[in-house]
Amino acid sequence: MKRTSRDIRTANRYEVLRQIIAASPTSRQELAAATGLSLATVATLVGELLDLGMITEVGFEDSAGGRPRGLVAVHASGGTLIGVDIAETYVRVELFDLALKVLARADEEMRPGESRPEQVVGHVAAAVGSVVAQAGAEGARVLGVGVSVPGQVDRATGVCEYAPNWDWHDVPLLDLLAEHIAYPLYLDNPLRACAVAELWFGAARGSGDAVVVNLGTGVGAGLVLGGGLHRGVSNSAGEWGHTTLVLDGRPCHCGDRGCVETYVGAPGIMRNLREVDPDSPLLHDGDQTATIDALARAVAADDPVALETVRRTARYLGAGIADLVNLLNPQVVVLSSWVAAALGEPLLREVREAVARHALRRPLTGTRIVLSPIPTDPVCLGAATFALEGALQSVGQRVRSRTVSTS
Amino acid sequence: MKRTSRDIRTANRYEVLRQIIAASPTSRQELAAATGLSLATVATLVGELLDLGMITEVGFEDSAGGRPRGLVAVHASGGTLIGVDIAETYVRVELFDLALKVLARADEEMRPGESRPEQVVGHVAAAVGSVVAQAGAEGARVLGVGVSVPGQVDRATGVCEYAPNWDWHDVPLLDLLAEHIAYPLYLDNPLRACAVAELWFGAARGSGDAVVVNLGTGVGAGLVLGGGLHRGVSNSAGEWGHTTLVLDGRPCHCGDRGCVETYVGAPGIMRNLREVDPDSPLLHDGDQTATIDALARAVAADDPVALETVRRTARYLGAGIADLVNLLNPQVVVLSSWVAAALGEPLLREVREAVARHALRRPLTGTRIVLSPIPTDPVCLGAATFALEGALQSVGQRVRSRTVSTS
């Protein structure tokens, strides 16, 4: 729990690389100014990153009157990272260079009923094989594979303890994946993947305290506190979707009632729509994606049923986000995941108004509420970032190789 | 936001002194083992604490075969600390030695209507003068005065931005106090005072992540995250009392409805009692303390109305605490403040059951729920701890003296 000097060194290494990725090329002096670290510390960390081949020297810049300063930049082709987004109905895999640019992508659809771990692992292995093949020579230098699975995961053991969508209990997912994938593997869930993506590349960059609200089929809040991911004592912090908004309200699949998720997750929004107009043509029964897309188009066309549905949803969402503001007083709340992306600005406007009605003045004045600026799949990006963090963490220690052969 | 090496050094200094206070006498070797810090770091920090006169060398112990190890202990008479608890109806001031033992106490009652800042400041100054006088020679060496005021405070400026009980807005409380009190002053609120008291001396000691639930007239949650107090971007984190438990529920003085505080604060509990039995003889209209005390005695006597009232209260409280468990996944939730102390074990039992009904399994298995073990006023103790932290923080920097003369 307490931070050791090793943790601090790792956190500083993250911070310096984050800054280099954001502002290449840059000098050690600029990095020291941007991170608050001493020039000596920055020089040491830059040396480690150069040794790892993650950054390169790219020349010199004049300094006013002094001697020229060495410039470093991210070494985009120094290796690749793979991010895996296992969702309810699909598996998406992306391969990134070290500037976190997508070089290759593969999607696998999962049919209803495909819920056994072996089936899901098969899709992941196929898609990973595909992106590696697409990337050709680049694909040979994969530093690691980050895997996001929607559920509660034990990072240390690689076990998925509970995944509600497929009713998985204690599935040794990382071991199953390691039978097919020969690269270092890192398991976590979409909440934390989206949060780390915002922390490295999105709206939480430079924020000490941020909340990344994930609006999809499931709902949660990835917490960035004190400049790093807050995981909790058993890596299960962030279950905001299962906090109570309406005591004794709508039944939730978790067994409780009135959970935030039942009002603002995709199925909850469908129910909000049904309450506004039970016969709405926007409703695509059993198809969340089609319904949310239809709703977004109807909002753009000023359809009154759609507008009222977004307003009701924002009313619930705003009360729930106000709770996060009052409790955590963060600098920024980021709306992320596919439902937030689909409903976009119209949802954001209503949410901001609703939060202002519910939150206390003092915590709220410190907080911005924004849509995620990440243009690609934030879960893939975040999962790849876990692999990047893993590679940075293993500096000076042997990486445990987990595997037998590639798929 | 990011932790500098100075922050880390301060946090380590806290940690070492905390450990010495908990286990005097102790050796540098034991301190290194208990804190995870290197022996060299511990030796440096112990040196600083010796220089400050906060600890002393107290002899040697044999080490198996090696040379004798020097022992250090807290230097109880090395100085004193004052903690001030400004509450709704009283001001309590305690003077502590450096082992945080109470040496003197003074209480001032505030009459209804005494709500002007000058009146409150007058009571504080009188009580501080009283404990200094009681302590005699000890009173001459006050290292600092921590002041807790129920409201939203800006620590840096010493301004109380909002105190709902007296309708204070932007009161420069620290400046007003400094006209009467010549010692270094530290301002914060009871949420954070209780949290820091648990972190240093209570149930959160040694925990990375803990939530200290404050049950009084007002309600809140002091957050210990990553081994330190979580303050948020404008020092207003922890307003759990104003998170929504029942959307559109009971009206709250904050202007919103359905806030946790309206169900589990002392006035909320009185309302729960009234709903069970509108004519209950336990009700002392307008007197929260008398009602809560009567309720506690009736619970001890198995009075069915009292038992049902506690059960209803615990049902609300359990749902609200389950939200904290699901969101933050802490190691421990501590029930603190006067309502928790009065209702004690019977409330704790019901709360544990209610939390188990509402929280997710994985976050909950990592979390203990306990009553505060602190036997004295936790707000005074925590306020004095802020003064202790202030004295430790100022090592190597000049303390800004804020004042003119003693009261």
C-alpha cells in the first residue's frame, strides 16, 4: 500500500515517457520543467528509456546563449504494443507503435451463446495473430499484450474472478491466453483501461485527480487519484455502476436495486426510452447498439422523444456524477466508452446542467466535465498502455515470460 | 498534484514518527522493518526528529550477537499540541503532549444564536487560554494549534468558505483567530480531522486505503487513499453526506434531495424514529444529543421502537457505505463521531449486515467495518495531529508565524 522508492521511480519513469510522447522532440530541461523532477533525475530516466530503445536522440536545439541542448523523441519503431478489448459482443485487437499510433486492427464478432472462456480466447488469439501478420516486420517486436475483460480481475494471478455477461467465475484467463500468445500478457478491465488511456493520452493527462466515467452496456468509474490509477485493496475499485442512486429502485443484475447502471447503462437508457414512449420506433429490441445509434440520430434531428430520453438519462447521470464530484473533488470528469461517444455533445450539455443542480458549489467549481478526446477505441489504447507500463516497470528486472508458442 | 521528493520525504517523516509513537521504545532496525524504508533513510529521519526534540535516545537493546542497537522513544515533554473542535453547540479544546496524551481540556458552550464569527472566535480563544494556563510550564511550549470547523475550508488561506450551521460565507477564520492566538495555526474540518486521527492513532493505521465515516449532526467521509489524506483539487473531497441515496427523497439543507445525510445524520435519525413512532417518548424535540442518548439506552433495553429505528438507520447507512466499498475498495471503513460512539455495537452489527446485502462480493471481502477505537474526542485529536504534521512539514523551512499576542 505504501509507496516504496521503487514505485516512485516507476511512476517518474511513466511521467517522463508520457511527457516525451506528448511533446516529441523535447529536451531534458523541458522535461524537468514539465514534470517537476530535478534535471539529474530526468537525465537518469531519459538514459534508461534510451537504453530500452523506447526513445532516441534526435539532435540539438540552441539554448539562449548556452551550449546546445540534446533533444529526445519517442522511438516509434522501437517496438510494438498490442491492446485487446474483449467486449460483450466482439473482440477488438489493435497493434500500436511506441507513439501509440494504430498500425493494425482486427475485429472478431462473438455470436450470442459464445460464452465459454475457450471460445473467447480463440477469438482473441485469432485477432492477435491477424494484427501481428498485418504488421509484418513490426509485428516481430511486440513488447507486450494488454487484455481488457469486462469483469472483476486479479491482476497478479491473471484470473477473471467474475464476468457478469458470461457468468464466468474464477476463470484463469491469462493462463488460457498464454497457451496461444507468446508475448508478456497483462490483464485488467475496461474501467481501468479507459482511465489509464485518459491519464496517458487523453483528458486526464497532467491531472492529479480524475474520474473516467465509462458508459457502455456496463457502467463504472475509473479513478485517477494522486496522479496514478486507484485500484483499491483487491483491484476492484471503481464499481460506481453498482452504487445506489434510487434506494429500492430498478432491479440490477448484481442482485441489488436502484444501481446507477440500471439508469444510465445502455439497457437502462433503453428502459428510459421505453418509459418516454413504449412504442418508439427508435427501440430495437435486444439490440443496444442499434437503439443507441437510432437515439443519437433522432437527437440530432430534434426528435422530442429522443430529446426527452436524453434529458431523463442525463438527470440520473448528473446525480450520479455529482456524487463523484462531492466525494472525490476531482479536477476532471471524463465521459468515455461507446454510449458517451454516440450521444456526444447533446448528452454532455444536459449532464453538465444536471450535475450543477446536484453538486455542492465548492467541489464543483474545481471540476471540468468533458467528453473523452481519444479518437480511437479507448479500451484497446488503455490495454496497450498497460503493456507499455509493464515494459517500463520491468526495467532492471527479468520479465516473467508466460508462454509456449504463438497462436 | 504530483508528489515531489519533498512531499515524499515529509510523508516518510510522518510514517516514522507514527511508528515511534505507536511502539516506543524502538530501534532504527525495527522502524525500517515496519515502514519498508531503508535503514539509511530511517537513520536520517530519526536524526531529524531527534534534532527537533520530538524523540529522544533512551538506551540500547541487545541484538542477537551483534552490537547493541540504539533505542528511541517519543519525547512526550518535547512540546505540546492543541486541538480545537468547533462544533455546532460547543467548542472543545484539548492540549496534548507529543505522545498525544491529553494534558488539559476546556469546553465552552455556545448558546443558540451565537453564530457570529467573532463570538465563536471568542470561545476558542478563551478555551485555548484555559488549557495553556492549566498546563502551566508545559503550556509554554505549544508547537501549534489545529482548528476544526464544520464546513468547507481553504487550508492555504485559512478562510472558511461555507459553514452551513451558521450560514457563514468566506469568513477569514484563521486571521480572526490569529488576533488572539500566538501559535502557528492550522485550519481544516472535522471530516479530515477524524480521518487523520484514525490514520495516525486509530483503525486506519497501516492501511493504504481507508474511509472514516463521520456520523454526527452532519455526515461525511474522510478518505485515506494511498497512505495519505485525499483532499481533492479544492480541499473539499469527502462530502459523502451530500451524495444521493434516494433520488428525489427527503429534502436536504444543501438544496438537493435524498442526500445520505438526511437519513443518517442525527436529525435524519430523529426523523427515522418519528416514522417508526410519531409519539415516541425517546424524542426530545430540537435536542439531538438527548434523543440519540435516549435511543442508545432504549436499544440496550431491547425497546422494539428503538431497535426498529436503528435497523432503518442501518439500512440507509449500509447502502451508503456499500457505495463507498464498491467505489473505493478500501481496507477498512471506520464509523466515527458522536452518533457512532453513542449507538455503538448494535448499530455496527446492523450496518455490517446491510452493507453485505448491498456491496459486491469482491470489493467487500477486502474490507473491514469497525467502530473507531479512539477513546477521546477524535476531532480534537485530529486537529492536534494537523499541528503535529505542520511542525514536521516545516523541518528545514521557516514557519510563518501568524500572530500578535496570546489571548
